[in-house]
Amino acid sequence: METKQKRTKVVVSVLALAALVLFSLSGYAGKLEPGGPPQPTMKTLDEVEPRIPISQADIPLTISTPGSYYLTEDVTAAGTAITVAVDDVTIDLSGFALVGPDSGTNCGIYMSGRSNVEIRNGTVRDFYTGIYEGGSLGQDHRVIDVRFVSNGLRGIFLTGKSHLVKDCTASDNGHSATSTVYGIWASNGSTVTGNTVYFNGYLATGSYVYGIAAGNGSTVTGNTASDNGNSAGGTVYGIYVRSGSTVTANTTRNNADYGIYASIYCLVDQNTATDNGTNMYTGTGCVLGNNCAP
């Protein structure tokens, strides 16, 4: 009788242990039935590269949809390469070059009365004007880290207001021009910073050559302007600013007439101007800080 009871206890213990193991395994295994068909894991092309490519086959191009665009290769144009006909556009040159025909009155990138257009990271060369905003309502453009080389008259020309030109290089623009030459021109309320301009209008015979010029109430800081214009041409300015502007920490050297020319009521401080025709000129009401301008 005692042996039978012991056997019964053993059987009960084994069954209880088996039940416990099965319960534990079911807890870890979860649902055994599939939840549905496998879902795709590949990203769409728009998710991988949401920007819009620009290649040689697209030139000349008119951009009529806001968005982000990028070059996929160097491109050449027989006339104006890209016309921006809408606001809120970014063009990344991706280290490539827009190359013009080295003749005519065309532009690398043309705008008129647009706002909030950014152009960056590449080269624009051999056009009449590299980047041109021709409308008085143009505003809030940003030109960053672009090289403007050997354009017939102007590297950057931005009318309107409130633009940013940063970390660009403008050289050999308007080399033999007979009209006013600009390395960089940014209109009222703009910031021009960290740029290098040289050899613009070097053989020009027009009335004016501007390495950098900025409109009323602008900030011009941390730029270098050298060897612009020539003594046989018209009046030459390394850096020229209109009234109410701030001119700080710039370096100008060997510009044919003026190193720095500041109109009325400007703040001029921490600049170095040497070996220019006239190192520094400041108009009525300007405040001068510590400048090196012999």
C-alpha cells in the first residue's frame, strides 16, 4: 500500500513538472501563427535621395517647383544655364562646375524677384554674370562656398535685400571689361563674410571696379580683397559699403584706388589696409576703431 502511494506521488510530481516546462516554453515562444506577410524593408529612391538631380541633359533648366536640387556632373551651357522661377529653392553644385560659353550676356544662375534661394558648394565660370538676382524684390538669398572664376563682368550680383554671401571666392571676373565690374555685390541689409576676391577687373577700362560692394545697413566682415582693378581703368575699390554699414576684420591690399571705402555713418574697426592707392576712406559720421591703414 505504501509503495503504491509513493508511485502515485512520483507520477503526480512528474506530470506537474512537465506542465511547468510546457508553460514556460509557451511563454518564451509567443504566438506560433504568423502575423501576416513579410513587409518590405527597401527604401524608395525618394527616401534615399529626396533631392532632384541636374545633369548635362537638363541644361538649360528652368526650376519652377520649390525644393532641393543637385548637380550630378560638370555641365556646360551655350546661354544661361539655370533660371530659378520660384521661391524656396536650394541648389547644391556638389563640387561640380557650371561652365558658360565665355561670350554673350548670359548667367550661370538667373533670378528676378525671387526669395529664399540658396546656392552652394561648386564653381561658376565663363558666364557674363555668375549668379544674378535682378529684381528689386529679391530677398533672403544665400550663396555659400562657391567659386566664381573668369566671368565676363560680375561674379555675384544680388539686388533686393537681406542676402548672405559666405566663404566664396571671386577671381578674374571682368578681366577686360568696359563696364562696371563686381566680384561680389549684395544689396541692402546683407551680410558678406569670409570671402576672398582678387584680380577682378584687372585689365578693365570701365568706370568702376568693385572687389566687394554692399548696400545700406550691411555687415562686411572677415573678407580679403587684393589686386583688384588697375591704375589705367576707372575708380577701383577693394571693399565698398554704403551708409550705416559695419566693416570689421577685413584685409585689403594692392587695390588700385581704395582699399576700404565706407560711406556715411558706418562702423569701421579691426581692418588692415595696406599698399592700396588710398588705404581707407570714411565719410561723415563714421566711427573708427583700431584699424591698420597707414
